[in-house]
Amino acid sequence: MTAPASAPASPITVTPRRAWLALVVLLAGMFMALLDTTIVNVALPTIRTSLDASEATLSWIISGYALAFGLVLIPAGRIGDRFGHKWVFFTGLAVFTGASVWCGLAPDSTHLIIARVVQGLGGGIFFPPVQAFIQLMFPPQKRGKAFGIMGAVIGISSALGPIVGGLLIEAIGEENGWRWIFAVNVPIGILALVAAIVLLPSGSEGKKLSTDVVGLALVSGALVALLVPLIQGQDEGWPLWTFLSLAGGVLLLVAFAFWERRLAARGVEPLVPPHLFSHPAFTGGTILALVFFAAFTSIFFTISILWQAGLGHTALESGLVSVPFAIGNIIGASQSDRLAQRLGRAVLVIGNGLLSIGLVALFLILLLTPTADLTNWELLPALLVAGFGAGLFIAPNARFIVATVDRAEAGAASGVIGTMQRIGSAVGIAVIGSVFFGNIGAISGPADLAGAFGQAATPALAVSAAFAIAAFALVFALPKRVNSF
């Protein structure tokens, strides 16, 4: 998740007590949005059985949400700057809550994918106002504490997803338990909507609104053209259209870059200011954001399917496998700000290094241990190390990336980073899903079920580890220290 942008903002006058109450409302929405990025992982095998879903469908359920979430972050932030963040937050949360109902009632896999995309759009709409309101409501001396609480919520919500999902499915049953992982959002969403009307302050900064509809269409089309073949290709045997789609996606990205440059040259505000990428460190940092999130968000997709479909464990047992990662993540996130102040960029190097070590260890465990003999105890140390590393990295990383551009560009830079993180999650699941399902061998009966899924999970985790190692190399593009530390 993105860290706060350091661009100056016009403060909104609210009492301290009301500001903290408003923060609770904002973080309730953020908690739901981030919980839904991981809670679905443990439900995938039961969704597959309940809806007779294809392998590609399972990838779309995760990637569709992440992609839609990422694509609307920048436009939503711009609209909030122009017309006020209160009603942008309210609208996004209403869409998210309504889509959660749709997900829970989905009669088939097609409806579920569409509902997940709409849910992602809602999450992406109400996410930018959270950071904007913290900037606007809190004075500088209190802002750090507010962002620290936000960082803790980010770590806890992402880490608790598989556990909460497992508990719900275990309590309600596999046939319909997966529906309740979406329904649980509804009462929280309704309460947050009512509280938002009462507690969130109105007002806007009156900034000029970008009308770069063409740019948004080009980048959206490019990402869809790239993701569709990555998700569907393996399921359909990689026909010619998949390669044509990949090539078309690349061409659309090139067209997007040229269009943004053209708008900037004409003095029109583009969706993504091209001059941000004149800073080589910022370019490296945005690639880092994409690759890092591709690495760590994909591991539980692999482990959840292996644990349930391959080894026959329950959803709760699958969720419990993630407990060491969750514990490590929470501990790392709680210490990341303090360590960043002391160590500067070294905290990112350490965090990314520990994630890489943990994922390489997971790959080696799967490679060297007979799949049928795997238990959560074998995975515990590696997941604890990986979780601690992710916790150290996630909270401070965006502040270091934002520090590579001018202060006046910090708001736009923060939006780009958030978008790249969510796109990284979508790309990671698409690639890992293709590798996983492409390596499941022929299964002649229950006897070799575990072996077949182990054969698929091992290269999938190898790709996750490769993403993490690539991210580690990119960390050194960032500045050693930033002014806020």
C-alpha cells in the first residue's frame, strides 16, 4: 500500500476528537478492502467445487479485483481533490458494499467475476480519500501517528484474510461458507456509510480535474489485453489470439506513453505526468512496487490450493498455515517506521531480503519434501521470516519512492505507486496461476493427487521467489534516506 504523499495540503478544520473518530471510519473501509485481497484465497477450492469453476476463473476472482482496484486509484484521487473526498469515499464504499452482496449471491462463476471487478472498483474509489483525509485533518505533529495506525491496519488486514476466511468456511460449511466471506462486509459497510455522513468533513482543494479519458482507456485496455491471455492462455492451450493479445497490450502501453506526452506538451493535465519518469530512481521504484507485490501476494494463492485441493485439508487448516506470516507481518510493520528512521533505506533492503529468503526456503521445502508428508510445521519458519520481511518493507517503501521526485509532484507520484502495487498483485496472480495450473500433471486417482498438486506448486513458488529477488535488486535504486525520517 502507498505511504502518505508529502505534498502540502490545505487543512480542514475539525476538532481532535472528531478527527480520530473520522479516522476510525476511514480505516474500517480500508480494512475491508485489504481483507478482501487475501480472504478469498482460502475460499478458492470451495468456490471451484460449489460453482464448478474453471482454473482461469480462480485467477480472475483475485486478479480482476486487484486490477480494477488499481485502475481507478488515480482518477478517484483527482476527483476527490476537485469535488471533495467525503462523497468520493461514500460512493466507493457504497459500490463496494453493494458488490459484496452481489458476490455473496452470485449464482455462477461469471457473475462472481463481474461482481469482484465491481467490488475492486469500489475499493479503488474509496481508498485515496483515506490518505487525503489524514493529510487534511491532522496537524503535522499528529499526522505521523495517524499514518502509523494506518500502516498497522494495512498489515493486520492483509495478514488476517486467510484466517478469517478459514474460520467462516469452517463455521458455516464449505458449500455456502465462501459466500459469507463477502456477506461479512455488508453490516460493516452500512455502519461505515452512516458514520461517514456524520463524521467526515466536507470541502475540497478545488484542483483542476484531469479529463484524460483517452489515457485511462488506453492504459485500461493495455492491462486487460496483457492479463487476459496470462489468465486464460493455459486453460485454452495458448491459441494464437493469446499471443496477439499480448502484442496488442504492449502496443497500447506505447500508445499510452505517447498520448500522455502529447497532453503534457499541450499544457493539459495527463492521467500520469510523464515527467515523473524523467527521474530514473522513480522509474525503478515503480517497477519495484509492481514486482514486490507480485511476489508476496501470490504465495497464498499457491499454498491455499495446494493445502486444500492437493492435501485435502479444510479451509480453516489452510488459513492457519498463514498464521506465522501474519504474526511476522504485524511485528515487522510495528517496527518498520522506527527502524526506517534509524537505518534509512537499509530497512527496505533487510525487509526485501528476508522476504526473498523466506520464499526461496518455501520453494526448497516443496522441492525436497514429499508433498504428502508436508505439514504446517515445515513451512512455519520460512513463512515467519517472509512475513516479517514484508512487514518491514510495506509501510515505509512508498515514502522512499516518492522522495525520488520533487515535493510538488508527491501527490501524483503516490497515486502512480498505489496503482502499480495493485497491478503487481493482479500480474502476480495471473502469472502464478498460469504456472501452477500449467504444471499439474495427469491425475489418475486419489493416490497421486498430492503429488500432482505438489508438482504444480513447486515451480509456482519458484516464480514468486524470483519476483522477490528481482525486487531486492531494485531496492538499491531508491535514496538512502528521505527528509521525513
